[in-house]
Amino acid sequence: MEDNLIKLQSKKEELITMKKVSDAQVMIKETLTGIANDTTDLGERIRNAEEKIKEKYAKSQAIDYMVDAGMLDHILDDEDKVEKELKEIEKQKRAEEEFEELKKRVAAKNQAIKE
């Protein structure tokens, strides 16, 4: 399962890179074929292409961040929502148990100080 996840993540990164390269190549070819019409427009077209590439890259990074942070469900995530909720309940229960244990320790320490 983990190997498949790694392979899929790698494939995703490969596809993202291929799309970026393809987008850049198309933009460059479009720019170069239109160069005869307006040479002063070339710099602006290149800047526009660069901005679009940067925007797509930033969007990709933001999506990855949100998936990693748990803000979005990961499409490859096999855990269903019930399993996630059960794990969260277990974490909360453990935290409450640790808190109760800590309160007992403090109470015992305070009792020992009083005696």
C-alpha cells in the first residue's frame, strides 16, 4: 500500500512537471509564431507566460499543503471518515487519561507537601 502511494505521488509529480513544461513550450511557440506581427509584444507575452506558470505552480503547492495539513481529503486515502473519527476519539481519550493522571500526581505531591 505504501509503495503504491509513493508510486502514485511520484507519478503525480511527474505529470505536474510535464504539464508545466508543455504549457511553457506551447506559450513559447505561440509567442514565436506571432513575433512577425508585433515584436514589441514578445516581452509581454513571455511575462504573461511566466506569470501563468508561477500561478499554476503556486496553486499546486497550495493544494499539496492543504492535503498534508488535513484540510482536504487525499484522493488516495483509504481510511474512511469513520476510521478517522475513531482515531480522533482515541487520541482525545488518551489525552484525557493523561490529564487525569497528571492531576492525581499533582494532588499526591501537594498532599505530601502538606504532611
